[in-house]
Amino acid sequence: MPEIASRNHIEAISRVMDKALKDANVTIKDIDAITPTYGPGLVGTLLVGVSYAKALAFANDIPLVGVNHIQGHIAANYITYPDLKPPFLCVMMSGGNTQIIYVRDYTEFDVLGKTRDDAIGEAFDKVARVVGLGYPGGPKVDKLAQEGEANISLPKTHFEDNSLDFSFSGIKTAVINLHHKSPNINPADLCASFQRTVTETLIENVEKAIDKTGIKVIALAGGVSSNSYIRKEFIKKEANGIKVYMPDLKLCTDNAAMIASAGYYNYIIGNRNYLNLNAIPNLKL
Ligand code: KG4
């Protein structure tokens, strides 16, 4: 409910800012840059953050640096691994995005592949709802899958040979249909099979991206990268000479530290915004 989300942001933002400064034991005068997310996302909530940041930056004469939310997810990796440096391939998996990104530099990106329909997190949430686990579904599917066997065959969508795009609507529909037509199927087996199939799809496209670019360094990002099975399967790829990075669990799902990390890399190369900064709900990388 976007309207309620916006109102909650308005109620929380001053309190959260005050607490963040207090916990960090600094005052606003110690801050070098204010780095709000300006997209992609819900316009109302983005506007709360952008407007608050503009007022704070103007009133305290601090530089304003707008941050792309997806860049934030990628930059979560630099907090967990201060030695990690571009170039690398990022597998961005969240509730709104699924992309394979060639991270050329801290602020330079090429999107090599993306979902043509549902994001992977949306598919996790839908599967959870269908089997009665509630929202947010990803962590619940992850947990239940650990009690099941991945013994159900589910469809994978493939595009033209050279495409790194994804589609998760087919598998989502297959899970819904199976659940309705065969009510005796064990939900844990269904979750485990769903998880295995989407992970195989992710890894197949990442392998194609490695062949295409010659880059053998992979970083995971986004809420779905906290999935225990996905993390385990990606780590196995290290046996093939691929280096795999994944943010600490608390940095995978949306958080402000990752936005500050991306803001820092924009700030040090001189990127600045001014009071005309606006929210862009469908902002691209
Ligand atoms: O990155 P994020 O916090 O928000 C967006 O920017 O979208 O991602 C949220 C998504 C939700 O769909 C949630 O179900 C999923 O991440 N998620 C997981 C897990 N933890 C969160 N999906 C699978 N396994 C998890 N353990």
C-alpha cells in the first residue's frame, strides 16, 4: 500500500536520522555528504527521502549526492569486502529486479541480462503465498525447503542462445498449478524444487556471462542473495576457479549502509546533485 508506506516514512525519517547520528556518535556537522536514494522504487516513499535529504543538505551546507538503489545493492559488497574492486559481474536479485551486471567501475555498469517479467524475489513471495507461508515469502521458502527434497521437475525458460535474460513467470505459474491440481504434494518438496530450479537458471546465465566477458569474479546482491541454497550453490563454483563474493546477510536486504557506500563512490569522483533532484520511480542503472 504505497500511501501507507509513504506516511510511515514521514513518521519515521527524523527519528531514524537522529538515532543513526547518535549511534554513530557524530553530529550532522561531521557528515561529508547526504546520499538519498532517488530511484527506482515507489514515488511517494522516494520523495520523502529525497525531500528530507535536500532540506538537510541545504540547511547544513552539505553536498547532496543522489544514489540509484541498485547501485546501493552492488555497493553492499564493498562493506563486507573492503578489498573488492571492479571489474566483476554482479548477480542482482531482489523483489523488484533480477539482473546480471558487468560492474566496469564503482559507478559504471552494463546490464548484460535482466528479467523479462517477474523479479526472482516476486516469484519467491508468490510461491510462499500459494503454499500458505505468508509474506515476506523468500526467507520462509528458504527455511521450509531445507526440510524437503528437490524431486519435482519444474520448467526453466531459455531465450535465444546469446541472451542472458531471465523469465520467472513460467515457473511461478507451474508451482501454482501443481499446488492446486495435486494438493497432496509436500510443500517442502515444492519449495526445494522451486529453489533448485531457479538457482540452476541463475547459474546457467552467470556461466554464459563469464564466457562472454572473461570475468571470473562474481558478487551477489539484493534480498534474494541471502537465500542459503543460492549462496551454497554459488560457493561451489569456486572449485572451477571462479571467485564468489556475497554481502553479509544483514546487508543483502534493503538497508541505508549500502546506499551510503554507493554514495561514497559517487561523492569521491565529484558527482553532485542540487535542489532540483527528483524521485525517479523507474530509474535505470
Ligand atoms: O532487496 P530487497 O530487500 O528489496 C528490494 O529492493 O526488492 O529484496 C526483497 C526480496 C523479497 O522478495 C524477499 O522475499 C526476498 O528478497 N528474500 C529472500 C530471502 N530473504 C529475502 N528470498 C529468498 N530467500 C531468502 N532467504
